[in-house]
Amino acid sequence: MNTANQSIKPVTTKINDKGNIEIGGCDLTELANKYDTPLYVFDEETIRSICKSYKDAFKSYPKMRMMFASKAFMTKAICKIMQQEGFGLDLCSGGEIYTAKSAGFDMSKTLFNGNNKSYDELILAVESSIGTISVDNFFELSLLNNIAQSYNKKVRILLRITPGIECHTHEYIQTGHLDSKFGFDLTQLDEAIELIKDEYTNLDFVGLHAHIGSQIFEKKVYFDEVDVIFNEIKRIKDKYNIILSEINLGGGLGIKYTEKDLPVSVYDIAETIIKSIEEHAEKYKIESPYVFIEPGRSIVGTSGVTLYTAGSSKQVPNGRKYQAVDGGMSDNVRPSMYQAEYTVEIANKPQQKSDTLVTIAGKHCESGDILAKDIMLPEIDEGDIICFYDTGAYGYSMSSNYNRVLKPAAVLVNNGKSDIIINRQTYEQLCENDTIPDRLN
Ligand code: LLP
């Protein structure tokens, strides 16, 4: 069965009677007029449909737990949707913890991870009664134990390990290979366990955590990951008589940005994971553990599109045709950072023939600020609304104020209704943290 991550467009995408693209029952051109551009549009039905696919695909394994990796896109409204869908949250900064708390999220269903959690962030995590903390390194083990001691608490922890699995994705988004900044090398695990056993008595060691990378299309890497983790669980049981009850396999399932991308379905991934867990539990005579996964991109990626208004254009004599839009690398850094490619359409004339070779340029003072290179589109007129698909993950969450460009608004659409979930930043907000020392006045 196909799942939403395998299609380029949100599940509700249509061409309406006016010949315009419509998502969630809302005409994109009208949304652009109403809310201005650049604008992120999120389709609630696509988010909920992929959440339902995850729940359905894993239902034969009752000890399965889903956490949304908030780094992909976090706002209070998304926290609410995740809570309603029964997902937990994977959080990786004080800001993400604060957002979840402010949205009233059940903090017992959260995991805090990251390779350099600060003292203040760990305090916030412990004070917020975060469900579990994935400890990344020796420095953090000792710091967290001290904090837990001072609060007279026992904190549930996982140890983040580097499983030594290379997956075929962009080098910057691979995380599970051996020479990685994340997690304990397997050869360091025993030292960490001995410290927990003998000294760090305020830590309750319940399991192992790994994450192998992002935008993954292969199933086999998950099988390999389960294999590495189970070998460790078995070894730890035999050597220390510690029974670990949780494993967390991280996120990573890919989405379809362009026709070239062939991500597998959530059902396929679920089948691989469940099968390998059951086989390993049987082989090692270990009680089946609670299994956590933390998808980010596959939950929100396909649901989001970005709308821009076409502005200036330029034909380089004997060269490229550039069409500039009113956003760029400040609202989507992925093309310049990872050479990411997107599918693009013109929201007010999707059915016109794509007979023009064009490069969509952002408005930033940087030659590398190109959003889509050499793509075929209909002839673009000034004022046309250009729609980039699949910007829901790592778009807003990696946005910046480069060139003091304001962060766009985001709306959530469903059944013909659109609601703002992030207001457009204002010039006043842009300057609100700037101060001028007296001596400069
Ligand atoms: N869990 C952990 C520990 C992670 O580090 C990540 C992503 C996830 C889960 C979620 O992975 P996902 O399901 O979204 O692939 N900015 C890059 C992606 C970086 C991913 C970092 N970690 C991009 O735009 O492609």
C-alpha cells in the first residue's frame, strides 16, 4: 500500500474549477493573496494520513512507540496534532522543550537528544520531567547525573550509540557511520555502563538509541541497525545482567521530492523493522523490547508547500534564464546546503505547457541562492504564484533572517479552511533584540 511520503504532492492536491492548484480545499493563489508570500502552506490531512499509516503499519507490534522528530518542523499547532495522533516528541534543544511545554504537550512522552546538551537545557529537561534523555557522551553522563542528584530524581536514560552503518544519503545528513560526532562508539559502551552501574546512581539506564541518517530509501539499513543494537543488548545482558527494555531506531524514512526519488512505503519499513526485531528477540531469547522510532521528514515533508511571487527575471545573453522570487535561502536553505531538488509548479497556471527552461533564484545577496536550477515550467509572468512542493520538513525549521529578510508565515489548511499557525515576522520583531550601547548614542 502506498503512503503519503511516496507522492510528491499533498494528498488533497487538485486543480480546481478556476484551473488553479488547490490544497486542503484552498486555492493556493487565493492563499497567496490573503496571507502574502512567501508562505508555507501545510495540509493537515496529509500529516494525519501519514501518522495513521505509521500507526496502522506497526499495529502488529504492540510495544511500538512513535515519536515525531520535532526538528523537521515545530510549532505549537504541530505539537497539538501529534498529541492527538498519539505520537510522542523527539526534542533536541531547550527551544524545542519549551515549545512542547507551552503547547501543553504530555512531557512524559518526550525524548531529549543531542550531542551537546547544555547545563541549562538539561536542567530544563529534568524540571520539565521529560520522559527519557538520550545521553550522547561521557561529559553528559556525569553532568546529567549531578543534575539529577541535585533534584533528587532518577532520570531515565538511553545511551546513544554510533552503529557503524553507512546509508546512501547526502554526507551531511548521514549520522550512523563510525566517524560521527553523535553518540558512543561501540567500544566505549562498556565504560559508560560501568560508570552508570558504579557511580551514576541517579541514572536509570533503560535502553539504546541510534539514528543512521535521513532521506533514506533502503530498507536493509534498518535491518542492519536492529542487528547491531540487538547484539549489544544481548552482550550487555550476558556481561552485566542488565535487561534493556527499550530500543530507539531514530528516524530517516525518505520522501519523494522529484520523480527521481523512490522512497519505500511506511508499510515496507514497518515490515522490515518488525520482522528483524522478532527474529532477533527469538534468536537471542530476549523479551521483545519497546521499540521507538522518530520520523521527522516523512511526517511533515510532503504536507508542506512554499508559495512565492514571481518578481524580476533576467535572460543572460547566451546563458540561463533566471526568474527571481520573493524568498530564497532564508526560507529554504536545502538547495544551497545539500543541492536538494524540488518539484515546482505555477499555482495559477498548472496546466499550461512546461516549455521554458528556467532557473528559480532567491532574493538574497549570494550567487548560490538558487532554489531550483534548470527546470521546465510554463512561461512565467510577473506576479505568478510559484509553488515548491515538499518543503514541509527542514524548511521553516532551518529558516533564518539572512539579509534581514523576514521569516514567512505558515498556514494550516483543511477542508477549505486556512488558519495561521505561524505569523509572518514583522520589522519590529526583527529588531526587538537589538540594543544600542549608550556610548554609541
Ligand atoms: N532522530 C534523530 C536522532 C535525528 O538526528 C533525526 C534527524 C531524526 C530523528 C529525524 O530524521 P528524519 O526522519 O527527519 O530523516 N536538515 C537535513 C536533515 C537533518 C536530519 C537530522 N537528524 C535536511 O534538510 O535534509
